[in-house]
Amino acid sequence: MSEDLQKNEAGPHDISLKDLINKLWDYFYYVLSRWKLISLIILVSLAFHVYKALKHNKQYTAKLTFMVNEDESSSLGGLGSLLGSFGGLLGGGGSEYNLDKVLELSKSDKIGRTILLKKIKVNNKEDYLANHLIESFDTLNQWNYTKWYKRPFEDMENKAKTRNYRFSADTLDIKNRLQSKITKQLFSRLFGDDQGNEGIVVGEYGEITGIMKLSSRSYNEDLAIAITNSIYEALKSFYIIKSTEKQQKTFDIMKAKHDSIETLWKNNTYALAKFQDTNNALFRYVDKSKISTLQQSILIYGAALGEAKKNLELSSFALQEQTPFIQAIDTPYAPLGNSKQGWPIVIIMGIALGGFLGVLFVMLQKIYADIMA
């Protein structure tokens, strides 16, 4: 009996359900009693969110999706075509590698130089994309801008030269150190740098679908669209040229040979006809010898021309087979979505965060007071 009574008795650190409820009500009334402090914290949080919203500049994102279709078996010649007839069950291992290659090319200096020195129209003003990019950053004091407290320690004359520099030609002068410096700064702004800073251009692809996506961010809507479209066009052109370089060279050689043989055949045919017209079909034996020589040349060049035509068609077919098909799916157009939050969301977030922090602060105060009591 005494053991049962000991089990039912509450220990010094035990708490009953009634005590727990009373404790919760005690905390609840304490939080209500500190409503002025909580309201002050809410006002501070709301003011902070409003300030951030006012200082935040709209950033527009222009997205473009495209596909790269390549015949992986074409590089294997006739055997590749035969394997391809089985529905590609034995191939297809190189597509992901090719997508990675396209992705790396989109961030290369070659593509960067091409688009930076391309003239585009932004806000009805035509200029090099590099200059539009510089002015976009400079408008918001984000281009070689020095804060007032750093100015005594900086070379302001050199800073001013860098900040005011604008490109004036469609080629880069590698001997111009200032131009090279600014070009590298623009590259890092576009594609990021080795320190882990993100660029305004992002490229990615779906591992399952193989669909690639290019996107760029800018404070100017027209500029964001122009950057994305320019990178796509430069990438498309460069990748096709590099992918078909060998086949294009073979085709050019075959074309030159074909044209040369065709010219010889036409010249000999014309020479024979002219000779026959001049002599009115009255020939000496020496003339007949010349006619025979021309006719033999025409036959030889005709046979060679037929072979050249066949080789030219084969090289043309190989070139077409090797040429990747790059197709845009969705292209960016105005109006674009932007990163600016609406005022209702800003106010709700400010109040919610302030309320949470205020209640948490008051609760911690109460817990501390109870422990120290």
C-alpha cells in the first residue's frame, strides 16, 4: 500500500497536466502584456523590409530553350548507318558529352568576344553590347565604382579611365591593356569567375530530356533579351562550324576539283565546236587529228567529271549528315518576369517576421526570469 502511494505522489520535478495548462496561460498573458515591445519589433522589421524593397532594383530574366540533335553514328560511316537502322540500341553514348561541350562553349571567351562586340539596339540606341552592359551597371554605380571612404586609398585617375572607357571597334586590340582588363571584367560579369562569383548568364540542360536552357539577368529588359539571343546565335554558328570543319574541308576540295574538271570539259567542247564551225566541215588530215584529240579530251574530261560529280554528292551528303541540327524551342520576348516583389508580400513578410522575432524574444525573457527566480 505504501509503495502504491509513493508511485502516485508527484516528485519535486514532476508537473501535472493542470500545472502545464496554467503555465501556458501564464506565458500567453505575459506575451500579451508585452504587446508594446512586440509591436516595436514588428515596426522595425516592417521598416527594414520596406527599405529593402525600395532599394531593390528590378532584374529581368530572359530564358531561351533549344535542342541539339546530332547523328552520333554518322562518324562511323557505313557501319554507323547500319547500326543506326536498329533504332540506336547500340549507340547514343555521346549525347551527354556533346551537351556538356555545348554548355562549356556557351561560356567560352570565343563566344564572349563575339557577343560583346556585336552591335544591338537597346532603348532605341544602337551600340556594342559591351557598351550597353557597362552603362547598365554604371547607372546603378556597379561598374568600377569606388565608395567615398575608399577614395583616399585608390588611384582615382586610373579608376575614372576604366569607368569611362567605351568600345569603339568590332575587334579587340590585344596590345591595349586597358581594353583587355575591361574585357576580362565583362567576361566575369557575364559568366562568373574563379572566386565562385556567379555571372548573369546561366546555362544548363535536362539529363533526361536533353533540352538546353540559356538565361541571362539584367536591370534592362531589352538588354537581357539581347544577351540571351546573341549567345544562342553565336553558339549555334560556332558549334556548327566546328562540328563540320573536317567534312566542310573535304567538300570544298571536291567542289574545287569538280569545277576545275567541268571548266576543262566545257573549254574543250567549245573549242571543238568553234573549230568545226570555222572550217565548215572541210577538214585536212592535220585538222582531223586536232578534232580527234579534242574529242578524246572531251571523253576523258566527261568521264572524270562524272566521277567528280559522284564524289561531290557523297561529300555533300556527308557534310549534311554531320551538321548538327540546333533548334530554338522557346525564345524570350517582352514583357519579362522580374525579381521585384509586390507591396502586399513585402508588408506580410515584414509583419510575420517581426511578430515571430518579437514573440520569441519575449518568451526567452520569460523563461530566463523563471529560471533565475
